[in-house]
Amino acid sequence: MAQAVKSLWPDAKLGFGPSIEDGFYYDFDKEDPFEPADLDLIEERMRDIIKKNYKFEKKEMKKTEAVKLFKKMKEKYKLELIERIPEDVVTIYKDGDFVDLCRGPHITSTGEIKAFKLLSIAGAYWHGIETNPMLQRIYGTAFETQKELDNYLTMLEEAKKRDHRVLGKQLELFSLNEEVGPGLVLYHPKGARLRSIIEDYIKKEHLKRGYELVLGPHIMKSDIWIESGHYDYYKENMYMFKIEGQEYAIKPMNCPGHILVYRSKTRSYRELPLRYFELGTVYRNEKSGVLHGLLRVRGFTQDDAHIFCLREQVEDEIIKVINFVIDTLNVFGFEDFSVEVSTRPEKSIGNDKDWEAAERALIQALKRKYLNYTINEGDGAFYGPKIDIKLKDALKREWQCATIQCDFALPERFNLKYIGADGKEYRPIMLHRVILGSLERFMGALIEHFAGAFPLWLAPVQCIIIPISEKALAYARKIETALLEKGMRVSLDARNERLQKKIRDAEIEKIPYMIIIGEKEAAGDVLSIRSKAQGDMGIMTLEEFTQMVEKEIKEKVR
Ligand code: ZN
């Protein structure tokens, strides 16, 4: 692609051009912006290059030589990259008349590319830094066969239809509003309802599994964040302000609150493990460039808990959390997930021995559950290693949800203790963990997984009553009241519209059940039922209908 762009626009400068999970991109510095039609032009030139079947030749070069070469080519970004390479020798790749600085590896020749497609154009700051020049990024993808490419493009089309930002607006679930500020979510009635269903479920599950509810304030004095280490390690992400000369921060994490509850009295080993749970809303100053729908926001709520336990309880507690995660994902309709273990990062607190013990405990728990995992070297939190669980949605895309972090550091910083069986003081171990993760992100995943057509137990509106005429309205209202009293989420379409139009609108709203009421139904004290999943279900009494849906809700049928 870069070769094609350079041959079409010789003055365009090359930036980064890596391969990424589902394809590749390249950043260009070009005076005029790329137009969508340019992608066709570039693709055509790419096809020529593929047809020519140029060999990719790798060449190692002294840095000084490479500098000369790229100076001649006027590739200023490449020159900067060469300067950043610590080794004395760099590698370049050549194919046809095109030369590029590249670590490799490459395929043997351009003819090996069997199917490709350029997908989109986006702006991207050089090195991702906002004060640097804005380059133009072209995304593309390539596969070994046309069939694989076609499948991928179909998946992208499907993903576009399921985009939670689009569905969120269409189904009136939430909005992100410039007046409010970037990355701050406004829940509309249906979105707030969906969220509260999720919250109620997850809260109940925590209580069932031996967690205790706690609640902390949204702001706390800076001294606490100094004690926790956030002030030194996380300050750039925190919102700070002063009241009467005292500095405060809006909480970016819930841990210190829970720690202070633990520390409020002397603890005995008999009390442990203690599991504190909070639907904790936090605020983090994410860069505006990375904000994305509900997935990356500045204010979000975690189903957050901290487990204080003995060293010998750690592994069992981790297994309990893993079981909790798997059960929860199943209930919400996610069948598959992947697991990653992240180890000690450079910027971190605590000693080597504790880090190793923590990493061992996490991995041992995964082994006992026979779960496959990958290791992310150096990607742990600054206070401990972690397990990340990513759910896979209906399109097999991964979404970060649960995290389990082992922490030997914060109990030390806050001087947490318990009295052991021998009457001596010991340090408890602390686990940080979320099951759904951020409720915002989880809702984004749910919306896309179900393409907005939620199962009955989650649907913000479970059934809509559609009277055919003015004359059926009184009976329709009676049914509405009866269903509301049974705790169903019902709406009534009393508009003066044609039946077909009302049915169409209910379908667009993806409401699981329609109850159609005409004079005939009113006279016979029955309902005509249309289900989203099964179509026309015929006539039922109110009793029959409620029994059917109550069973479906109770069993959380997907
Ligand atoms: Zn925490």
C-alpha cells in the first residue's frame, strides 16, 4: 500500500506502517487529505504491484548509511525512527523501486498476496501525541483467500449494524453529549432500566457469594491517594481540586475506601476472608483521542470488590472469582472467553519475592481450573499482577470484562493487619477484582452481542400493547395495568397509527412481545400475541401469557 501511495503521490511522507490484529495500516503525511475515491485508486495500483510479483529483499545497513538513504528520499519521519533505534544496524526492505525501513519479517514476494481490501481513512497524530503533526492513516486487511476476505468483510458489515453507538441512539438507551463533556454518559430511561436490571442481578449474586456491600464517597482527600501511591503513579489520570485549601481528588478507583473500612478496627484471622463489594463510580482523565462510545469513557461504574485474606486462602479465593466470572458470562449469554496473565511492569511498587508469589498464585488457580491462558509480560498494575478475562461476543470479538489482581503492596502501604491464631500481627493479602468490569463497557458488549434484541429478562421494554382501534383502548389499558402490577416492563402504543406501522415500529425497537388487541380480543377477554423470536403465537388469556413470560424471565432464556 505504501508503495502504491508513493507512486501515486511521490511527495507523501511515510510514518508508521505496522500489521495489526485484523490487518494493517500505514500513516502518511500528505498535503491534501485522501478522499474515499483515492482508496480505489490505491487498490488498483496495489493490484499492479502484486501482479508484478516483486521479490522482497531484506538488507542490513549501518545506521549512518540508512540516514543518508532516507535523507535523500526526504523521509523525515523515517529519519526520526532511525535515530530512535538503539542498535548500530537497521534493516530495510526493498521490492521493485520501493524501499522502506522495516523490522520485518515479510512474505517472499508481492504475488503471494491473494486477497486484500483497503477499509478506511482516519487521522492519527505522529507517535499518538496531540502536539505532533496529524498524519493520515489508511487501514486495510489481507487474507490468503478471497473467501476468507469475504467472510471478514461480512463480519465487519454485521459489526457495523451492531455498533452500540448506533443502536444506543436508535433504541434510546444512552447518549454522549458534547454539552456534558466527552466520555461522560447520559442514560436515557431505557438504558437506565437495562443498567439497573444488570446492577440488581450482580448485586444479588455478590450477596449470595459471601460479599458484603460497602459504599464510599466520590471524593477523598489527596492524603489518601498519597498513602495509596496513586498520587505518585496515577496522578495524570486524576481530577483534583481544592476545598478550603485542602486538596481532594475524585476517586479513580474504589480500593482506598474499602481499605479504610478494613482498617477501621482490629481484625482477627477468624474474620478472613472479608469481601467488600461496591458498585463504585470512578472518574479517570482518559485522553480525548482514545474515548470511544461506552468502551472508553471518563466516568464509569465498576462492580468492584476487594477481598482481604490469608496467604493460604489466595488461590481458593481466585478460583471462586473465576467461577463467579464464568457463571455470570453464561447467564448474560456469552459462551466463550479468553484469559491473560499480566506480570510485573517497570513502574511498580513492592518486592520481587511478593511479585513472584502473587504471579504463582494466579497461574496455579488457572491451572486448577484447566483454563488456557497467555502471558502479557510487564502489563500488570503497578501494585500487583493480574488475570484479565475477555469475553467473546456473537461475532467472536473480544471485550475486556473481568480482572483479578493480586496485591501484596497496598496492604503494606496502608499498614493493614490481622491478629493470627498465635496472637501475633500479620499482613493480609488483598485481591482487587471486577466481574463485569465497567458497567458501561459491559453494556456496550451486551448491546452488540444481542444486536440490541435483548432476551426477555434484560429487555428494557418486555412487551408492547398495540390496540387496533380506539374501541379497544380501554381493554388495552386494563391489560397494561395488570402486567405492570405483575412487575412486567410494558408500554402501550396508543398512537392513532395503522396497525402495520405500529408493528413495524415495535420490530425496530426489538421488543420481545407484542400484544395486539382489537374489538374481538376485548370482547373475548383474550390477547393476540406476536413474539419477536417465533412470530404469530395466536390467542392467549392474560393468565396463559403471564405464565409463559414469567417462566422465560425466570429461566433467563436467551
Ligand atoms: Zn482495587
